[in-house]
Amino acid sequence: MTAVLPWSGRPGHHCFGCSPANPGGLRLEFTADGDTLAAEFTLGRHFESYPGVVHGGITAVICDETMGNLIVLRHGVPALTTSMRTRYVGVVGVGRTYRCVARATSGTHLVPASAEILDSHGQVVVTATATYQMQRSSP
């Protein structure tokens, strides 16, 4: 099922990761499936580092967006990243399709989460773990 974020469609929403109004952004769309949130993506050369390789910082953003938005959808409040660790175990190639899947555990103020980016064969190419601080009022 397509996940709708609380600020989707609001004027002024220009998130680099998920806003369709940001022409230079990733424009990620999320799907909820049970306890997970996922985003399928294919990135072009404007997100490249080495020839044919997506920049690692971009894949970290994708993991962060997917984990953070999972928490937002569960709790209905913004979640700010307090720490994040990313591990690159493969290459994310330009022009290929990948899927980022996030999971989160329970928390009242700090919420731990994890994500994986999988290639089209289901092989893990990036993993991430993070902790998020839930905000009771918008920053």
C-alpha cells in the first residue's frame, strides 16, 4: 500500500528525499507492508560518484529517509536522526533498480531502526542502523 506522509502535497514541502516538488531531489515514494516501509528507486548519473556508481552519501540518504519516515508514519510526529551507521557491502549502480526496506523497534523518545538496500536479485548492497528522536512539536 502506498504510504502518505503527513506533509505530502503541502506547499513549501521540498524535502530532498521525498518531495515530488524538489526537481533536484530523489522523489522517493514509499510503500507500507506490515511492519516495514520500502522505497524502490533507480538513480541517474546526476547522483554518480565514480563512473557508473551512485554516491554513497545518496544511498545513506535513502536509508535515512526510509527509516525516518517509517517512524513518522507509526507515531505521527517528525523524527530527527541522532546517529546513523552505514555499511556498504556492494555497489549501487546508476540506472539499476533497487529497493530500500526499513524496520524500527519500539521507543518512546529514542527509536532505533535499520534498513537494507537490495538489488534486483535480493542481494544486500547497503545496510544502515540509526537512532531517531521523536519531536512532539515541529522544529
